[in-house]
Amino acid sequence: MQDRVTYEFAVIRLVPKVEREEFLNIGVILFSKQKSFLGIKYKIDEKRIKSFSVDVDIDALSKYLKAWELVCQGAPNGGIIGKLALPSRFRWLTASRSTIIQSSKTHPGLCHDPQKVLEDIFKRYVL
């Protein structure tokens, strides 16, 4: 059986009114250097989001998160950040920011399958 590898993850938070510091977990981002893995999973539940804050622009939120996906994939249209090495992309995505999309502090772990762990963490903290 293959040895476990390290990973780091952060929970993606929607913070509609930054000054109030209230948030709603909407996704997870997970990075494993040894597996060359950087994945993101999120859910835009419009009804839940609007019950939390009617001021959220769902279209803008969707575009923002799709841009994060492109950065994770290292896609050509992921911009300058998407061209960085995998660890640098993860650090950029999880850096502290004062926008309506933020991430928790990063948390470490050990796993065999980063994609499965991403799914499990998503179910635990978002759904």
C-alpha cells in the first residue's frame, strides 16, 4: 500500500459584509505537493446565499469562483497567477484578503487520495 502524503486545505467563505465578519462556507480548496494536486470544490446555493444576504451578486460570485478554478487548473486563461507553480497558486488563493470571498487558515493532513479528501472535507464543512 502506498504511503500517505501531506496535504493542506482551506475552507472558502462568502463574507457579504466584510465589516460584520459573518460568513457562509461555500467551498474547499486542497493542495498536495507530492501528488501535484490543487483542487477546488464549491457550491453556489442561491437560495441559501440570498437568505444569508440579499445583497450578494450571484453572477459576480460565480465568475469569481470560476476564475479560482482556472487558477487551480493552471489554465492558460487563469491569468498571471494561473501560470505560477502549484504551491504559489495555492498560497495566492488562500492568502488573507478583505473581499467577499475569503478562505480560512490552512489546515494540514495526511492522505492517499487528495481528490477523495477534497470531497470529504467539502461534505463536512459546506454541505
